Amino acid sequence: MASQYSNYPKELLLKKLKATKTKAIAHGIVVALLFVIAIYKSFTEGISFSSYLPLFFVPMQVIFMKEIKKLKEELASRK
């Protein structure tokens, strides 16, 4: 089965990989910050909805990582 990126030129794949990595890093920092804030608030105010809020963003980070893996595999198959 053909990859989703099989019709993309190599330059566009490299550009998309760089952009996706940047987004994943920024999103990871935000999620980590949310975890720190949630832990702090849990200790000071008790467990509430905001304690679980970072968990809703973890699947998005997983999707970013899978996307990066697919892009790297497509680039490796072209070498």
C-alpha cells in the first residue's frame, strides 16, 4: 500500500518533517508545563478537573510522534 506521502517531493517532505518536529517540541513543552502546573495545583488546592487536563493533550503528542516516524520512513525509503 502506498504511503500517504509517496507523491510528495523530497524537498516538501523535509520541510514538513522540520515543521512537524518544531510543532512536536513546542507542544511537548506546553504539555510538560501543564503537568507541572497540574501537580502543583493538586498539592495546593486538591485534585480537580485541571489536574487531569494535561492528559487530554497527550494523544495529540503521540500523533505528532507517529507523523514524524512516517515522514522519516518515507525519506529513508527514497535514499
